[in-house]
Amino acid sequence: MEYRRLRFALFGNIYQARKSASIQKVLSCIASHDAELYVDMEYYYFLKDNQHLDISATKVFTDDDFDADFVVSMGGDGTFLKAASRVGHKDIPIIGVNMGRLGFLADISPDDIERCIDALVHDEFAIESRALIQVEADGLPLGDFCYALNDVAILKRDTASMITIRASINGQYLNTYQADGLVVSTPTGSTAYSLSNGGPIIVPGTKVFSMTAVAPHSLNVRPIVLPDSAVIELDVESRSHNFLVAIDGRSEKCKEGTKISLRRAPYDVKVVKRSDHRYFNTLREKMMWGADTR
């Protein structure tokens, strides 16, 4: 097989101190394969000035000014989501290296990084495509980056009272929710905020979205699963005359009367998985299924 010099773009969590040994292991592994290393500027100066690591970067970049064969996200699932927003439609596969507890997205430990990069060099890995939700407000993209890999949450902006959300699917009226909010989730995000509100666990690759109310006023309200080809339209009323739209946790303030439209994005995010990766093993461990907690 013809040798190719790989290019890695590195992102990381600058709030995870005391991880220098694990970070150094990843950096050394990339260097040992004679790969080109591009590093996000904020993370570069964190490694250099805070962690006092000797980091040799081919390029230091900002925003989306990079190209690579793979993106490496150093942190947890939150760091992975931020890296995914920077990758955008570049179609670059992302490797999630977990610097803390096991994650659903960041599921490769620093101890496994050498085996993982060896697999990349020898094309012994799998790539999963994960759907995103595109968010529009009154027909225009909402915010600087209007795509969610995990979920979109419509939330009340104050603590005084619930909001009223009128939901329609493909132009057909569904329900009017009186609640603290409403979470629309991808399969990837089904184990995040949606799950904490009683939403269903959806296996990645399933072509659906789920819609789950946050603290609904009525006990009759239940989560609903929709095909990801559906267009979800939401109209919000609020006593404060405004509300929040959280896109993977990035909040945008909207005025009452703003029509929010959600649909599947025109591109997917690519996630690198080890060939021996098993989603249900991760799910069972995270959910502590089968563990005796007595």
C-alpha cells in the first residue's frame, strides 16, 4: 500500500489542566508518524503557555482556516461538538480523544491513540455519518453557525413562567406545548439533554429526530419520533416576549413571533470509529445497565 503523509487538525479543551501527560502522548504519536500537525490557535497557546509543552506545529490556525485528512478533538463530547461546528461542511472525519470520562462521541482514550492512528495509516477504521439539524428564524439562518449535531432546544429566557410553543410538522398542526421548553434531537444527541427530559434513546444512523418537552404543564404530553425528512415549524409565545434557541448549547435570543424552522442539514458530520467499536458497549457502560447499585 502506498504511504501517505497524513494531516491532522487539533482542537482541545483549554479548561482541562493536569492532562499534560495524556496530551503529550497524543502529540508524540502524531509526530512519530511524520504527520503534519495544524493546531487551533487558542489550544496551541494553552499547550505552550499553560501546559509548557514543546509543540511543533506545521500551522496555527483560527476559525475555519484549515484543511486536513482528520480532525482530532481532545476533550469530552462538548469539545467534540465545538470541533464539529468548526469543521462544518468540510467533510473532514473527526476523532474524539476523551480526556476524562468515557463519552459517546469522544470514545478513544489517550492510551489507545497510537493504535488508532496506526489504523488510520493502514485504512483500518470505519467512518459514521451523523445527521445535523439546520435552524432558521423567519427563513434565515440563525446565528453564525446554525447547525446542531446534538440538539436544538427552545427555552424560556427567565424563571418566571413557562412558554407556549405551537408545533407543526410539514405544515400540519401537531400540538401546542406549554412547558419550560422543547428539545428537538438527532440520534447522536438522544443520550444528552433529550434523555434527561425523558426522551428516547435512538441508535446512531437511524433516520429520525425526536421532539421532547421540557417540564410540560400537562402529563399527557409525551415525546414523539419523526422522520428526519420532516420540517418542524415552531411559533413561541412568552410573557417576557422573547425566548432562547440553544443550538448544541450555543444560545441565541429571539423575539416573540419569530418563526423557527428545523430540518435536516444538507451535509453530515463524519465521525471516525475504531473497527472494534461497539455502540451498545458504550451505551451499556454509560447507562450502567446490568450494574448492581445496591
